[in-house]
Amino acid sequence: MKNVMRASIISLSSALLIASAISTLAAGSEADFKAAYSAAEAANKEAGALRNQWTVTAAALADAKKAADAGNFDEAVASSKEAEALAKASIFQATSEKEAWKALEIR
């Protein structure tokens, strides 16, 4: 069980690092922001349906909105993509742990 959790954490961390690297490379326009923000909101809603929304996802969405309101679309796109990655990570966590608890050893 520990190996499964460790592998899950490593893959989750890798996905977040890759998403962060990609988001910093992309220059954003208002249209890019709207697309990225919409994708992040959709993923966050899916996480909510699984009852596993993370507060850091909401914070990243708020940062994206704030940056877009200030006209900083590069930062807004980056924050939106970060929020989407976090939401997808929370979805991964919810789905992987849905059955994993059964494998725990009771002592």
C-alpha cells in the first residue's frame, strides 16, 4: 500500500511540475485566458462532484481572475493552468483512493 501511495504522489507531483513548466512558457491573450479558465472551472466542478475540491485550486482560480482583471493575461493563463492541474490532481486523488482504502491493513 505504501508503494502504491508513493507512486501516486510521485506521479501527481510530476504532473504538477510539467503543467507548471508548460504554463510558464505560454504567452496568453484574453481568449487564451478564457479558454484556460473555463477548462480549470470544469475540472474544479468535476472535483466538486467527487467531493474532493482543494482550497488551493480555488485560490489559483481567484489569482487567475485577479490577474485577468488587471490585464495581465500571461499570469492569468498560468494561474488558470495551475488551477486546472490542481483540480485534475484532486480528481486523481479521489478516484485512486476510492478503492485504495480497502487495501489498508488493520492492526
